[in-house]
Amino acid sequence: MLIDTHCHLHDREFFSEEQAEEMLRRAHEKGVEKIICIGTSHEDSMAAAEFASKHKNVYWTYGIHPELATDKLCFESLRNTQNRSSLVAIGEVGLDYHYDGYDREAQIRLFEEMLQLATDNNLPLSFHVREAFDDFFPVVTNFPKIRGVVHSFSDSKKKLKRILSETDFYVGVNGLATYSTLPLPPLDRIVLETDAPFLTPEPFRGIINEPAYVSAVAKWLSEKLGLDYQIIERETTKNAEQIFDIHNPILCKTRSL
């Protein structure tokens, strides 16, 4: 069994309802039995919750992407949600300094709000960090009980070493690794993800990404590490089940944010 720990299959901007259902079927055929739909705004998180509620072994997260940090409404809507089942994490949340015009202070303020939300609800986080690790580490240090996954790591070996030595966070490995020279964490700190519809792995680049392709990431990782595919499958699934607490065939966990 494989788990896609980060995708956006619920987002109708990218996938029609029919496409999403077909992609779920193909994922199951490839041994991807569980997926996590990642929220990027209050509204998007509610869409993820609705999609998850209709499907066995589909889970969701509540997140507000750092690009929305200057939207005052996001702070007002942060806790404006009802009890929901199959909620497994807060995210994706974090810091992104890649594009011009980012508001560093607003992003950090939002990030701290989301870290507190995770702490209050004893939930892990899915972290989005791009060109911002120098601020990321001091912020998370103020929340010593948090746990989570650094989604789609795309930084230096030095930054990866800090993640591994200074935190207990897992690291999301996706299609980006199959066509880049990014450093890899050890297997006991890896979870697999697609970030579908983005970051399609080799050998499928050029077409839209989907959860089934997490098997291609697993295959690449098997070859890269010189380990049997079944070992990659077993260990990454164990890691994902542990961090997101999805050990049971059907999770019906209700959280109040």
C-alpha cells in the first residue's frame, strides 16, 4: 500500500468531479490506497473536507497558504469552521519568499496563528517553505510540541541537515526529486506525495499529475536508494500513518477548530 500525503484532487480549478473519480480509481489500481487532500484557503479546505467525506480513505487538511497572508479575511475565517471528520493536519501553511512583493511580517504572523491552531488541536502540520528557512526555524522553535511534514523540500543539503538534526519533521518527496539533484533525507524520515496536479514525476512529465503517480516516485526512490520497491512502500507508508494518525482502514476523527 502507498499513501499520497499531499495532493489537490478536490480542487475543481484543476480537476472536474469526473476526473477526480477516475483518478481515484487509477490510484487504487496502482496500490495508492489512501490520499490526503491539502487545503490552501478556508474555502479550499472546506472543499477538501467535502470531497473527503464522500470517499473512503480520503482525508483532508485545514490550511491557509502563505500567499494569502495579507488577506485580512483569512484571520477572521481561521477558526470559522464546524466539526469535521477525517481531518488529519493543519496545512499547507508556512513561508514563501520566492515572488516579489511578499509581506514577511504578515506571513510570519499567519504562520504563528496556524502553528497555534495545530497545537490547540493536537494536529500535525504540512509545511510549505520556499526560500524562507532562515525565518522558518526560529518560528517553529517557539512551538516545541509541533510535529509535521516539510512538503516538497527544494532547498540545500545544509537546510535539510538542520531539519533532520533540529526537528523531528518528516520530509515530503515527490516528482521534483525525479528530475533534479535535490538532497534526500533518510528513508525513516520520508513520506511520499504528488502535489497533484503539479510536479509530475518522470517518466510522465508534460502531463497533469495525479495520485497514481506516487508509485512512480516510489519506484524512482527504490532505484535511487538501491532498495526493493516493497521496502520503500512499507517504510514510507509506516511514516505517513504515524505522522497523520491514519492507521485504521477508515478514519472518522472529528476535530473542532
